[in-house]
Amino acid sequence: MKHPRLDGVDPQARSRARRRALQAVYAWQMSNTAITKVIDQFRNEQDMEIADVEYFEDLVRGVHTHLASLDEALAVFLDREIDQVDPIERAVLRIAAYELRHRIDVPYRVIINEAIETTKRFGSEHGHTFVNGVLDHAAADWRTAEAQAPRRS
């Protein structure tokens, strides 16, 4: 088993938290169930002991709390209305937008890579290409200094 990095973050547990958050946000989008009920269902029904539960809850609550501002911010980079985006891709974009805008502690490249991988796993065949394009533009705009910084080898 991999050990957490020195900063205390377990990348595998974070990846699992993002996948669970995608499932929870998707379920909430489709059912319009109260977000606290969705979180409780996932906390109790899913195999959450191998995920970063605190991060999962932050993502789901963050998307719910900031939904209007996230959708408005994403709209600039979309070629259609947010409600016309595939539900899986919409959930991925909302989670990644939340992370890009509110979790500055997470490098934008990690956020985009995780969003692409999650979309490849759960989304439509070419959905990851769409997600990548939207998030590349969003990161360049929202995290300009980080996106323009030279890459370390």
C-alpha cells in the first residue's frame, strides 16, 4: 500500500474520493435528492474507508453550495448550455471547476488529469476530450500564474 506523501495527502484516496464525488453529484443532478441525503447514502453504502471521506464531502458540498457561480464560470468555456452537457461530463466539470476555484492547494494539472481519467472511466467515448478542452481553458483563465509558470522537470 502506498503511504501518504509528506503533506499528508494520499493521492489514491483522493482519486477514490473524486470518483465517489462524481457518482454522488451525478445522482444528485438526476434525482434532485437533498444533498445531505445523497452524502449520507454514499457514506453508508459505498466502500468509503478506502477514500478520503473528508475530501469527498468537500467536493460534493462545494459543488452544491457554489453551483450557480460554477455553472456561470464554466459557461464561458462551453459550446452549449450547461444543462445540455452529458450528465457525467457536467458532474465532472462542476467538480473540477470547484477544485480549480476553491481548492488552490491542489495543483491544476492534478485536477485536470483526474477529471480526464474519471471521464474516461464513466463518461462517453470522447467525453474526456471535451472535458480536457474546457478545463484547459478554465485553468488558463482562473489560475493564470500557475498555468504560465515554467514546468519543473
